[in-house]
Amino acid sequence: MTTNPIHPTIPFDDDGVHHGFLRLPYSRDDSAWGSVMIPIAVIKNGDGPTALLTGANHGDEYEGPIALQELAATLEPGQITGRVIIVPFFNYPAFRAGTRTSPVDRGNLNRTFPGRPDGTVTEKIADYFNSVLVPHADIVLDFHSGGKTLDFLPFAAAHILDDAMQQHACVAAMEAFNAPYSMMMREIDNVGMYDTAVEEQGKVFVTTEIGGGGTATAKSIAIARKGLRNVLIHAGILKGKPEVAKSVYLEMPDDDCFVFATHDGMIEPCVDLGDFIEKGDCLAKIWPVDRTGAAPLERRAKRGGLLTARHFPGLVKAGDCVAVLADIRD
């Protein structure tokens, strides 16, 4: 049996604050015996639940990394019961490049699970988390936002699961995060996702989509910080009272929630995030970029709902997601 080559430079089971790296050997042109050094922090105080907290699963998403870097720098053992494992830059090569996928092997970490211990760099990272870190966790929080290509209403999300008790626990964690919106999420492609791998191990899992456009704002960072603290309190790890405000409940019930471009061109948004859409409404126009005098192609809603996500860059390619709609739940 092949052993994963990733080696932690800090202990996971000792009380106190420990900062170090997950060291992944990676021989390359500029470093024959080099390594990928993934920053990690472990804060532990006695026996109790373990939270595994990750950001930059995609390397161009920043709210999670900012909130997790602050937590790693400020959290003291006396504030918690149990253990907090913090990995602000999950796909570290992608994060350093500011790209969704890894520049090393073009791996999309969130489509690579369960990974392989003898695979590519991205596959080895996935395997280490799947086989070493996730099994130790009681609750997993994985931060996402829209990256450079999408913009979202800020929501925390849980998935519909076969195990009703596990789903109930995941929904409770999502509600504890208390983002402005709370989503029962339907993935268009869950094969190889970290979410799926964690849930298949029976863990409590909550994820987010907070903002986008390849940057972060003061408001989106505040949502991440508040939600992170709330989840740790909910898990019984962090002492204190959660900060709670109204959250609008959303659900994506079918594939018609997703609208895709069928042509390349320049996108003209016709509605904004948070607008309520009727079936047949024009969501966006796609203008040709290789000639003048031609009418734009319209992308219309196949169902009604709240505009929850939209394409962000000004140019669009055939197959790009143009818009995502969701129902408001009572």
C-alpha cells in the first residue's frame, strides 16, 4: 500500500498553539529536492470536538483565507475545548498563482477527491485530507466564493443527503453560520468534490459562496469572520455566544436553476443579484465581438426565482454559467 508523502511539521495531538506546514515533496526544474509547503495551524486544549477549517480550495477565493489567517493568529487554547485545524490555503499552489486550479498540474482540487497518494500534487493533497485529516474531524467548514468568474449572493450551504440525521446536523451548522442567505444546495457536478468526500465519511459539513469577482470586500470578510466564529461555538469548541441575524432561506430544486451561455461574446447583464426573476425574463444579452450590426443573443430564465449568482467577467464563452436562480423557502 502506497503511503502519502505529505508530512506535517507540527503535532496534531499536543495541547497549545502550533504553526507549521504540510510538506509535500515536489521535484521540479527550479528545486530538485523541493517541496510544496502548505501552511497549517493546530490549536488544541484538552479533549473535545475537532473542527477542520479550510479556505482557497480554489485559489482565487479570498474571504476564507482572510478569516482563517486572522483566526490562526489570534485564537488561544484557553478560548476553546477540543481542537481546531486551520488550513487557510487548501490548494496552496493555486492560491499563490491566484488561479482556480493548480499551476503545477492544472488540478481542480474540488474535483479530485478522494485523490491518490501516488498521484499528481493535487491528487496527493486530496488523498492526505481524505485519509488523514477528515477522519479526525467532527465538523468541517470549507469556504468558497465565486472566484474570478462568478459573483454570488452571500450564503452558507448544506446538501440534501440520504442520511436524514446527518443532513439535519449539516443544516444546523449551516444555520449556525448565519450568512445573509442559507442555501439547500444542488450541485451540477458533485463527482470528486471535497464536499462529497467529507459527507461520505459521515461528517458534519458546511460550505459557503460569499461574493466573488476574484477579490473580497469588507462586507464579505465580515460575513466570513462572523460565520466562522458562530460555527465553532455551535460545535461546542469555542466559548461565547453566537451573533445571529435574519437569514433568507433558499433552495435550488432543479437543473433549470442554471443558465449557460451558448455562444462566445460580450455579456450585458439585464438583472442584478437579488432581483426576483419571472420565467421568460431576459437574464443577459450576449453581444458579438467580431462584427458590428448584429443583434445580441438573449439568455432567458427557464423558471422563476431569485438571481443568486451571475457570470462576472465582461466576456463570456459558450458553456459558461451565466446565471443561477433559487427559490425562496418559507
